[in-house]
Amino acid sequence: MAHGSSGLKRLVHELAKFGAVGGAGLLVNLGVFNLVRHLTDLQVVRASVLATVVSIVFNYVGFRYFTYRDRDKGGRTKELTLFLLFSAVGLVIENGLLFVATYGFGWDSPLQNNVFKFVGIGVATLFRFWSYRTWVFRALPATEPVPGAEPEPEPCRAVAEQARRPAPKASQRVG
């Protein structure tokens, strides 16, 4: 497989995993939003912010342990801080759209609330995907294959191959 198409394949795979976690997070977000709206007298944007916070926690666990589990795990405090920072920006985007629709245009029916919540989530998701993959869950540096060279064996296989080789004779040893 050509190097360019393997990069595209990795991106498509990453998008699929991001989408799976994000889709589940969407259901959590909308579910909590509608549950809070149905069971309490909380104003629409406040209920939405609460639902967004619950889905942010859900998504962090999904992204860290599913979507980006192969990414750099060093500096978890920095990772969580950046995640929360970019999630807060996404929260403002998502709930800002709902606020403008509800209070700016007077679109305040349950259906309109859900439509604009959904649209806000969509716009915020584009920002979150870019920021999470760029700044939060950074890829480990890739080692570029040398054209024409054999692929590097897996670490366990390399150790096993080394163990099977006979020890060099005294006349072959260097030093």
C-alpha cells in the first residue's frame, strides 16, 4: 500500500472512531438535555449546558480509551487541561447557537430547542475534532519507512528472532 493511502486510511479510521464516540456522546447530550427539560423547570440554555458537561465527561473517557488510546499518554494533566479548555470553547459554540435561537429569535418550542441544540453540537464537533487531534491527543511521531527496506519487525518478534540466533563465535566478536 502506498504511504499516502495509508495516511488516508488512518484518518478515515480515526474519523470513524471519533464518530462512534461522538455519536454516543450526542445521544448522552440530547438524552440528558431532554430529561432535564422534562423533569425540571431549568431554563433551556442552562439545561443544555448541564447536558453538555455530562457529555464532555463521557466523551473524554471514550476518546482517551477508545479513539486515541494509541496516542501519547504522557502529561495527562496537560491533556485533561487542554481537553477541558477546548471542550469549554465547544460548549460556548454549541450553547451560544441555542441561546441566539431561543432568546434572539424566540424559537423556543421543544422541537426548535432540539433542532438548534443538534445544530450547535454539529458546529462545535467540527471545532472539537480539529482541536482534540491537533492539541489534546497528539500523535506519537511516526517513523517513516525507508523505500525498498523490509518493514521493521514487531518488538516481540524481534526479541524472539534474536534469541533464536546462535551466539557469535569468539573470532566474530568485535571489541
